[in-house]
Amino acid sequence: MDTREPLKPFLLAFPGPLRDRLVAAVLSGEKVSTSGLLLEYEIEKEELPPVGERSALIDSQGRETAVVEVTEVRVLPLGSVGLRHALDEGEGYTSVAEWRAGHEAFWHSEEMRDALGDPSFTVDDDTMVVAERFRVVERLI
């Protein structure tokens, strides 16, 4: 019997192959950081996660796969994201330029623009991003 308090979902990307790859990278220990747009938090009227917050990592099937704990949250301009963060995203990036190209492709996707309600949304060096670090504290599957 599960007596654990319900946890807020920790969602990476949209359901599908990308989310599945990211969840696998978290579970393998390769992915210990993630990036989001500050604008997403503002649109959702959601507060930034506090350090120490625990959430349930959700896969594409909606299953809780792990409990993750936020260890650091920084808000910074996209142009200030450094190599350590890019490498720690666990997606195989070897440079900030690669990391940025991958994230720009996601943020400029039709799915993301629909979620933001702006069909022509683009990022630049001054776009504010939320850079989170986290750790897995419990595997659930």
C-alpha cells in the first residue's frame, strides 16, 4: 500500500520519444539538469520550484518513474547558460552551441509555440530561462 503523499509532476518535454529519452537519461544518471522558459512559468502562473522540492518524474504513459529533488534553481538569460549546464542535461551535447541549437529547435517547434499561445515565438540571448539541477532520490520502476 502506497502511503506516500501525492507529488507534483516533473514533466520533461511533451509526451513522446523525446520525453522517453529524457526520462531514461534521468533514470540512468546522465541527466541531472534541465532548462525551461521563464515565460512558461508566467503563462501557467506557476512559481519556480524551491530547492528541496520533490516531484514525481512522469513518462509518456503518465507513470511515475522516480522521485526527483530540486537541488538548484537559477534564472538567467539564454546567452549566459554555460557548458556545465549543457553537459549535465544528459542529451549528448558537447558544447553550449549544440545545447542551444537543440533547445531552440524545441522552443521554436509548433507544439511549443501552441503551448505558449504565440505562433511566431522565438528566443534570443536575452530570453530568460530557468536552469534547474536535480537528483533522483527514489526510483519507482
